[in-house]
Amino acid sequence: MADLIVSKYGGSSITDYEHVKRIERITNDDPRRKIAVVSAPGKQYSYDTKVTDLLMDLAEKKDHSLVEKIIGRYHMLCPDEDVDEISRLLQGRQALPLEGEQYIDALKAFGEEACALLIAEALGFEYVDPKELFLVSEDYGNAKIQEESAEMIKEKLGGLDEPCIVPGFYGYTEQGNIATFSRGGSDLTGAYIAAALEAEVYENFTDTDGVYAATLKVVKNPRKIDIITFDEMRDLAYSGFGVFHRDAIHPVRSKKIPVHVRNTFNYPSTGTYIVPDRPDDTKRPIAAVAYKDGFCSFDTSVFGLNEMVGVLADITRIFAEEKISVEFITTGIDDMAFIIREEQLESSDSAKHMTEKFCSVLGKGGSVDFQENLGALVVAGNGLKGKRGIAGNIQQTLDDAGVNIKFISQGPSERCIVYGINDSDSKKALNAVYDEYLA
């Protein structure tokens, strides 16, 4: 719809009544803004706790003092609105006869639901229940949006005349239970709505001026990126760029709907546009550099590995049996390394258990070395494709900075290079690459 803008507001943009009035002003500033997706309230001060975290604690501890804190946050958000109904809604949610992840999700989703209900009431906008929009899988805490949702969204929101508020982060299963997306999943809500309705643009309002060429917390005053492609953003989102949920890229990318990441508090200034394609900058082939920690590696070795038919399938089958996904595989002649996320190992004994299984596959003379505390330095940019010598130059830059490279991975698209490094080297690695290629 050429006359539709879908806007999503992150938790940092919704902590007090002035923020609510700002959402009203932004919405009313352009008649195309008819759908606003809201997250649960974030931190107002650095010592605050996000409402979602309070709700997760409540699900675990059943501490009534947490209820008072949560309701107090909503009273701060909309002081002129009656929060008694919100309090009763939370009590009813606590009393649901659910267990485990189902119960946790039912409480977690309250954060967005209550926020949307109060803002809709305060601004006179229509409230839209996700039950009418999103059919999701039963993967509680990591629910997937089902194909039927597109038609549900079109039917409910396709003919909007006035602005509406939609809670982000959750949908409903076929059994009628609430199931939440992964953390930061309000981005998914907005992206799927924008894609289903073929919106002109999807605005992602946050507390930063856009997407930066390096991690803000590590590199001092990195350059803001004006335009970046979906593929480049996918690489950076994977690497921990929290400004946009990695899974939210797919729906808008498939419909070629541009995403505008912008600062709620600097409106109407322009942020970063995420688009299907952009001209390559020959002087700056790298778009950004990012870092993701929390990896470990099983380094396998045995003489004649290259001639062992089916050995790769046998080893990866072990990961499948343990329900562990492999992030990267690097190979030599007689050795292979399998890099995974450390969080997938259930206990300190898991590595030993896995090592024993690998050794049984490798046979006599085989060895397995387990490495912890690894990270992935991701250098992303469409301009990397066909750029001769760039990988070697980056390696030299890292070497000059005293960074030891543990593994290198680059796919056939050549749009990003992943350098495995020790986590202790992350800060100097990020700054070295940024200073050489992006400053």
C-alpha cells in the first residue's frame, strides 16, 4: 500500500507520558502512519529494570512486590488513565492454569499488551489484538509466525482509516495460547505487518540515530551509515547489532519494503535506510564491522581424514542428535573445526561427552581439542565481492594489532568475512578494523 507507513517503537521509546505524546505527534505528522507497533516499556533510568524482565521474574518467583513495580511503571506511562483494569488483567494472567514455558510466555506478553491498551486509550487510537493477526507455532519463547497470518493481517488491517496500536512480540497458537517471539521480537510484529500489507516503508523507532559502522559500546563515536542493504544488515544483526532483530529482515526483504531505522528523540531527522540494493562505494568496500561473543570450537584431527568417506556426515549427525546447530565449519587436509555457540552446551560435562563421541568416529589416532571463549569478528559489505587482496589486508591489520586469528570463514557470496578470535582480543580487533577501513 503506497499510502501506508508501519511504525514500531522500541521499549526505550516508551517509558513515560511524554514518550506517549511523542508517539501521538509523530503519528499525526503523516497521515500515512496508520499502524503503530509498541514494545513493553524499557528502562527510564540506567538502574531501572525492563518490564519484560520484571514479568519473567514474576513468573518465576510469584513475588507480589513485583506486581506493584510493574503496575507502577504503567501508571508512570499514562498517569491520567485508570490502571485498575490493567492490574486485574495481570492478576488474571497470573491465575492461568498453565505451566512452564506456556505460563512464562503468557506473563511476558502482558508487557506489550498492557502498553498497547493504555496508549490506545490515552490517544484515542484503536487497539488491535494480536489474536486477530498472528497464528504462531508452539515454540514458546521462540514462536514462528505461520503463513496464515498474512491473510489475517490483510483482513483486519487492510482497510484502516484511523491509526491503531498493535502490541508487538507475541501471537496465538492454534490451541489459543499466547506464545512470544525471541527477545526483541516486536520488530517481527512490525515487519510482518508491513510485508503483508506491502507498506511504503517500515519505520523502526529506537533511541539511536540509526545503524553505525561499528559497535557503539566498543568503538568511540563510530560513523552512522546512511544506507545499507538487507543482506549487509542481516550479517550485522547476526553479529549482535541489536538495533534490528535478525529475523525481522526476511519478511520486508522479500517484499522489497525499505526499513527506516530512526531516533524517536531526534524526529524528524533521517536515520539509516535498509534497502534491497545500493551502489558500491569503491573507496569503502566494507560497510561495517561487528563482533559476537560466546563461541567454542571442537577441533578434530586424524591422519587421512580427507579420505574418510562420510566422516563429515557422521560428525554433524552427532550435533543433530544433541540438538546443537553448527555456526561455522573450517577444514584442512587432516583436520576440521566445528564452531558452535557455547550456550548450547547444557553443562560443563557436555564438551567431554561430545569429545568422546567425536573420537569414536575418528578412530585410532584421532584427537579432539576443545576451545572456549571464542568470538566472531564479522566484516560486512557488498563491496567485498571480487575485491582482490582485501581479506589479506584485513588479516594484516589484525596481526599488526596483535590479534591472533583462530579461524576464517567466507561464503560464496563474498559479502562478509568472519574471523574467529579470542574473546579477550575483541576490543582491539574491532577498533583496528574500524580505524583502518571505516573511520
